[in-house]
Amino acid sequence: KAGVTQTPRYLIKTRGQQVTLSCSPISGHRSVSWYQQTPGQGLQFLFEYFSETQRNKGNFPGRFSGRQFSNSRSEMNVSTLELGDSALYLCASSSFREADTQYFGPGTRLTVL
Amino acid sequence: SQQGEEDPQALSIQEGENATMNCSYKTSINNLQWYRQNSGRGLVHLILIRSNEREKHSGRLRVTLDTSKKSSSLLITASRAADTASYFCATDNDYKLSFGAGTTVTVRA
């Protein structure tokens, strides 16, 4: 069974631009979560989707948004990029049967210049 | 804000030795999980221990949980170079995981 995939793996943007990151969960998984990892703040929860509905959202500004499609694939968008948005963005999926265990993708490394 | 704190922040051991790291958390939990991350890559789930369990084993891993002290420990026995990684504890609440700051383990050959 293929793991969680994230595209692109690396991205360089400039301040003020916007970016869209994509995540394909493990086949059959309907929950997708997003996390931001930075050296200063560590791993922080962004949002979680299940069957196209956002069930929880972390403490991030409205510039960060996400959505989930009917095939469970998910995207997150960051608008008006700031230098502090440079981070590793991790996507994770989980199944209904193993709701507590999250399977992570390799991440997208975003650099904002 | 992070739910837990790991201790120590960093650990350097010789191959074959055991590595122990601790995690403390703040609120009541349903379960506590440990994840491993190799050099800025994705996290790998290691083990989950439920709040009504006190100890759990998986291969060379042993996890304990003390809900009265709100703490957990992860023991890696007979460490190998491949165990070099960062280890994070995480608690889950309301469809999200809250991670600690992590313990960086370096296994020297």
C-alpha cells in the first residue's frame, strides 16, 4: 500500500506570494491533517479534514486555509507569504479503524525569501 | 502551544547502549504516542499506549505511562546507528496531535 505523498517536496517563494501544497492520503484513509514544523515553534497543528469537512483548526492566521476533496486528497494554501512561513509542512492521514494513529508524508519544505 | 515536554533535549550514546527519554504532558489523555523523525523528514509512528495501560513493548522499544504524574518514557534497547533520529511524544485531543519539542538521539558507532 502506497504511503502518504506530498507535492511538491521543495518550494521557494518570495514574500507576498501565495502557495498551494498537495497531499494524497493512504488509500482508504479519510482523515487528513496538516502540521507546520519550524525550529522555533516545533510541530504545530494546522487543521484536520474528514470527508471534506474541517473538524478542527489550529491557532494560525486566516492566511492559512485548506480543503479536502471527495477522493480524500487535500490541499493547503498560504496567501501573502511571510518570512516566518518558512517551514516543513507535514501532511498525515488516518483510517477510521486506527483513528489515533497518523501516518505522515515526507513533507514539503517551503522557503520564503 | 505544545502539550508536552521531552527530556533530555539531546542524547548521545554508544551503539549497543540503551536510550531513555521522558515526556511530560499537561492535560488528561486518551492515549499517548511516540513518533520518530529522521533528519527533517516525515514522522514515523512507533507506538501508542492507552491511558489504561502502564507499559507496552514493541521490538526494542518499551514505553511506560504514569497518568498520575502525567508522564511517559520511551526506552530503546541495544541501540543501533539507524536509531539516530528525533523522537517526539504526542497526545491526541479533538482530532489533532499535540507534540512535545522532541529528543534528538545520536548513536555513535
